[in-house]
Amino acid sequence: MTAAKETSEPLRILDAAIDALAEYGYANCSMQRIADHAEVDKRMLHYYFGDRNGLTVQIAERVGDRLLAGFTSAIEGLSGPREIAAAGFESLWENVVAEPRLHAVHLGLVSAAVTDDSLRAQVARIRDRYSEVILQLAERGRKAGLQLRLNDETLVGLILAGLNGLTVDYLQRGETQELTQSLAEFQSWLMQLARPLADA
Amino acid sequence: MTAAKETSEPLRILDAAIDALAEYGYANCSMQRIADHAEVDKRMLHYYFGDRNGLTVQIAERVGDRLLAGFTSAIEGLSGPREIAAAGFESLWENVVAEPRLHAVHLGLVSAAVTDDSLRAQVARIRDRYSEVILQLAERGRKAGLQLRLNDETLVGLILAGLNGLTVDYLQRGETQELTQSLAEFQSWLMQLARPLADA
Amino acid sequence: MTAAKETSEPLRILDAAIDALAEYGYANCSMQRIADHAEVDKRMLHYYFGDRNGLTVQIAERVGDRLLAGFTSAIEGLSGPREIAAAGFESLWENVVAEPRLHAVHLGLVSAAVTDDSLRAQVARIRDRYSEVILQLAERGRKAGLQLRLNDETLVGLILAGLNGLTVDYLQRGETQELTQSLAEFQSWLMQLARPLADA
Amino acid sequence: MTAAKETSEPLRILDAAIDALAEYGYANCSMQRIADHAEVDKRMLHYYFGDRNGLTVQIAERVGDRLLAGFTSAIEGLSGPREIAAAGFESLWENVVAEPRLHAVHLGLVSAAVTDDSLRAQVARIRDRYSEVILQLAERGRKAGLQLRLNDETLVGLILAGLNGLTVDYLQRGETQELTQSLAEFQSWLMQLARPLADA
DNA sequence: CATGAATGAGCGTTCATTCAT
DNA sequence: TATGAATGAACGCTCATTCAT
């Protein structure tokens, strides 16, 4: 046995698959292409993941992991209320810019999920994880004295809608001036939703 | 002879194709399926649209037409500044609720366009048409006395990002309470971006 | 009615068809391509020529016409025995160089005829026309005092074999030095087959 | 287990493909027909040869092998100059008579190559192999005392042109009297091109 | 784990041809 | 003559998947 295979083979394949999806798009990404991209025989995909659906499920899971990776750690040390509020969305957006291909794949999954039941569950799961982490942040913000005008679910809904909408813009047109301004506007709006007690 | 063929055959097929895309999703919608859906022989698609790409281009064009249909007429009679501002986004959203399948198809096109060059142009065209109509609205608002804090392009960017983000939410989870609240929040934010002169 | 259409429409189409065959090759030349090449609707082909086979038959006929056009006139005025012998093959070869595309089409027909019965008759007809004209030439040569060592059919066979073999070389590799020398050798051999009486 | 699979499956298919090409002609020989002829599923052709072009390339290679098979061995033992000269062309022609279908396929490839670039390379390769083997023969003839009036390339050109031209005649009309005489004439011409030293 | 071989189904596209006007 | 529409049959190729070793 090799001393320490850093990542397991299935995991390596999943990341290659995500890359392939980003390359060819959800619609044009066959198992053959994924296998080629991962430099693996296509039958190994069946060996590890069963069938196409099984692979897709795992891909979605992995996408979720990577979408939220870093987010938790990025907001761990924060303590002040404004700090928390500010860092939250910023950290989410940083991941968009850092891994646009990953978010393109996510968008593909979200889009496909509209008409694909088994995918819908997976995509909903990713949303739940987003939600969870945003709520944790809100909780910490409240404990630090943040007063939020909105109930939790609406807050999550608005943040995710903003994130998704701006991500679509970014994927469509790249880093434009308007997008930068839109981001600033959106963030300042988010800040305004939260009025810390101390400010009153 | 039928008295008056309401729409041309290609147009009828395009609408059937949009319906098929909504049914099966962009990735799983073959020409055969579109043909079956339109109750037309598969080869008639080639007869009318050349190849798959030609069909897709026309579909995108038709999607654009239908996304903006009604919008222009809906805002035509308005005169007061607040009226205009309010009706603008509301009218856009009404189309989402009225034709969710159409917007699902649009989302599919947007998503696929990320990795498909020829589609990208088409999707950009739809965005341009949205942009154009929003800017016309802004223009009319200004003439009616509206003061907009943002430059045109940023305004368009924010409105479209909000529209897209909320549409994704709607397509994913339907008409939830949170979404209703999010919509209200978003709209009140939009209103706040515009301060009528009278307020000064 | 236009005063004087120089060539009839079917004839114009046939020449365009020959050009298309030269362009795409016999195997890849559909009726659609021929129609496009002739700038005619494909159904006109059926109108003029019935079906694919009818068209091919006419094409073969036209190819035969053009292969031998000029040949008869080129050898008309000649009188001396050597003159006749020399000009004969030279004139045949000149047509190869002047119309290589035509000869490429001919080669395609000859090749296809091996497995296509209806074509075989047409191709045989072209060979007969070659034969006929070569024999006429031989006849005139004899009358001018040429003594030919070979019987007529063998002479024709050798000339056509040489012509075909060298044409294949020309079509494959163009005008090479070796081909020029081969031509010279072949011609000198032909001359040697014929010994004028005066030489004896 | 069968004792000894004589030839590999791909090779068996290639020979069946050549037979199919001889049966239907290059233009009318689809992959389906080749598959049927080889009693193999159509998709196995893709499995073994990739795509149509890959199959064609391999077919051409195999045609080349079989065109020259036997030739080398047939001329191996010969030693006398005239013997070598005589046996050379005779051996080439014997292959034509022994495998007329193979030569029909070759003619089809040659013809198609005129308008098909990828095929042209393959056909040129076959010609090169012919050339190589003819030159080896000439070399051996020279060592045995043969004096050749022509340079190598012209010799090859003439021999191949003769071979091709006479093959076309054979494929068109079968074994006629004239063809037999033409062959005799051609061979005696070839002999005359070579004057052994002893004659001097 | 890995590989050679196979398979039912479907892909987008083109073929020659015909019908009705 | 010419055109819009249609059709039965194939085309080359790829899909996800399975079997046997």
C-alpha cells in the first residue's frame, strides 16, 4: 500500500467529473467524457458509483462540500456584529470568484433539478447546507448584538437569491464594473437590514 | 381551408419545443422528443430549422419574445413616478408566476450558455432585450420626476440579478411564504433606490 | 422567351453535376449537393432526369461527349502517317491535362461501374466511343501507309490501358518529372508499333 | 477454447470489409453493410476502428498487404536477369487474376482518393509499397547483370501505369483475347527496356 | 481492481423520392 | 415549371450499461 494516498480514488474522480461538467456543460457531459477526463476506464465509474444517477448524486454532494468549504473557517474567528455581517456574504462571494467553474456546475445542477426529481433532492440538500451555515452566522451575529429586521428564512432566501442572481451575472459576463457596483449595493443593503443594538 | 391559421407552423413548433424543454430539461430534450411533443416528424425540424443549433437559436429567440411579451404593454399607460417604479418589477415577476415553465427553460438556456458559445450569444441577446426595456422604464421614470441613485447599467444589473435569484428560488421551491416576503423586501428596496423629486 | 439560351437547362445541370462529382467524389455526391452546385432545386433533378439512375446515365453520356470532344477535330486535318500516329495519343492526353476534373469523374464512373450493372453499360459505351475514334484513326493511318503490327482490338486495348494508367498517375500525383518521361516512353513505344512502309 | 484462432477478429473484419467493398462498391458500402458482411454488430466496428475514417485507413492498409502478399516470396529465389525481369510483372499480374475483387477495391480507393485527402495518403502509401518492391527487384536485376535504360522512378511509373491500365481493362471486360495479347505486348516491351550485359 | 467484448436504445442528420398545388 | 411539405429508410456515431474473465 502506498504510504498515504492523499485523496481516495473516488474523490479524485468526483473532482475530475466536476471539472468535466464545467468543461462541457451538464447537457454534453457523458460518462465517457467524465471517464476520459479522470483518466479512468468508464467501467470504473460504474464500479465506484453504480450508475449515472449514483454518480450524479455523489457529484452533487461533492459540489456542496466544495461550495461551503472555507466558508465555515472564514467566519470562525469573527466576533463584532458588523464584522460578522460583512464577512458573511463576502466570504460566499469570494468562493464564487475563486471557483467559478464550480459554481457553473452548481448552476447546471440547479437548472437540471427543475425537471429531474432525483437531482432536486440533491440540490435542495445543497441549499439546506447553505441555509444552515447562514443561520449559524445570523445566530452568532445576534449573540453579538445584531438586530435583524427579518425572520431567518426570509434572510436566507434574500441572501441566496442575491448570491445566485449575482453569480449568474458573473458567469454570463465576467467581472464587469456594473457587477462590482451591484455587489457593493447589495452588501450595503444587507448591512442595513441589520442594525446593531449598540448603534441605537 | 381553415379560415385563418392563427400562428405559422414553425412558430407552433417552437412553442411546443419550449414546452418539451420545460418537460424534460435542456439536457434530456432530444429533437425526437421535441418532434413528438409538437406532433411533427423529426425531419420536419430539419426542414424548418436546419440543424439542432438552428432550432436552438430560434427557440432562444422565441423564449426572449415570450419573456418580454406583455411587459411593454403592462407599463404603457403608467404615468406617476412611483407607479412606474412599482409596476416595473411587478410586471416582470408576474410573468415568472404566469409562465414558470418558460422561465425554467430560460434558466436552462442560461446555464447551458456558460459552456456553449453559440448559445451564449443568444442568451446575451435576451439579456440585452431585458436591459433595453428596463432602461426605457427608467427613462420614463426620470421624465416623471424620479431620481435614481444608480447609473443605468448597475440598476439593470441589480434588477436582473434579483429577478434571476428569486426566480431560481421560485423554481426550486415554489411559492413559499419566505419568497413572498423576499419579494416584498426586494421591491421596497427598489423603491428606496428611487426618490421622487417631490420628497426632496 | 429569351432569344437564344445557349445551352439547354438540362445540359447546364449535367455540367454542374460533373463539376460536383469532381468536387466531392462519386461516393459523396448526393443529389442535394448536385442541385446546390447547379443552383437548382433538387426536385428539378427528378423533373429532368427521373431518378438518381437516370441522372447518372445522362452524366455518363455527357462525360463521354466531353472526353472525346476536340479529339475528332484535332486529328481531322492530319495526313502523313507519322503525323497521325503522333497526334493521336497526344490529343487524348491533352484532354487529360486540360480537363483533369472530367477525367477524375470518368475514373469514378469506371470504378463504380465494376459493381454497378447499370453504370457498367454506360461506361462500356464510353469505352466503345474511344475505341471507335481510335480505330478511325488507325484506319486513316493505314490508308496513309502505316503498317501496324497489332490487330485493331489489341491496339485499342493497349492505348486505352496506357491512357488510363497514366491518367491515374496524373490524378494521384500531378505533373511529375517521371510522368513526363513515362509519357515520352509510352509514345515512342506506340510509334514503334507502327512502321510506315516508306521506312522499309 | 479453440485451438488456435488463426487470425485476429479485427483482421477477420477487415477482410470481410474488403469483400463487402468489392460486393457493393466504395460508394454504396455503408458501415452497416460491412458489419452485416462480417457478421458483427455495427458498433463493434467503432469499437475496433474508432470511426469510419479509422476503418477505411485500416482497410487500405490491409489492401496494401494483400496486394503485395506473395509478390516478395514469388521473386525470392530467382537469379538470372531475364528471369527476374520476366517474373516481376508476371507475379504482379497473377495477383490481379487471383484476387480481382481485391484489385477492384483498390481501384475504388484510388478513385475515391482523388477527392478525399485522408484517403489520398493511404493510397499513396500503397503506391510507395509497390514502388519499393519494384525497385528492390530492379536492384537485384542490376546486380544480376541487367542494364536498364530508364531511371528508377520512371520505370516504376511505367510499370504501375501499365499494371493499373490493364487492371482496369480486366475489371471492365474480364479476360478477353485482346487483353491477353496486350499483356504479352506490354511484357515484351518491358523486357526490351532491359538489355542484359551478355547481349552486348 | 481491471479489462476485452458486447448490447439495446437513441442521437442528429442525410438519403432519394413523392404529393399537392 | 416551380415550390412548400412530407416520408420511408439509412446514415455514422454515442449513450449508459452489462457480461465474463
